[in-house]
Amino acid sequence: MDDITIEKADYIIAHYMELMNWEERKALRHHVSTIKLEGATDVRPTRMYLKTGWLSDDPLILNYLGEGYVKFTLNCAERILKDNPAEVFFNLCPVCKKLARTPLAKQCRWCGHDWH
């Protein structure tokens, strides 16, 4: 398997989220919630997010994000590709060979080629 790029990792996370395991999903939810609460001065939303599970204080979940979000994304994508190679389809433009925006896209966002 080639080294995965952040572009491919983001593509996998965005379009194959159902292949993430429970812990990875919780870590992603925690990261997104942390961004939403950034700069908040009131502690009530933080407490509510913890109570409802949108934020986590579980060391296992927080460990997934220990090296930062980019490393987390790369690790998740690599695991998904290793465990489910037949499930992930990289939609590459037939002309420039760059990654299309979605698995079902029929027009390249880079060179404009249309393969409808």
C-alpha cells in the first residue's frame, strides 16, 4: 500500500465514515465538538457536550487525537484501507489522474474533464 496522503485520508473519512470503528467515531465527534466550543466563555455547553457524549473524557478516545487531528485522520484512513480494501474506491480523473471530489463525481475539479 502506498503512503496515504492527507487528501486521500480526508476523502476516506468524508465518504467512508461507516467503516470507522466506534472509538474512531467518538474521537472524531470529540474533535468536531472541541472546534465548536473553541473560544466559548460559558462552561455550560461544555458540560452539556460531556453529558451527551459529544465530548469525551475517556483516555482511550483522547489517545486517538493525542498526536493531532492530521495524524488521527491518516491513521484512521490507513486502518480502513488495510481492513476494507475492496470497500474504498478512489475516483480518479481518467485524464489527469487526480482524485475527484466524491466517489460518484463525473467531472474533474482539477482539469475540468467530464466523463458523464
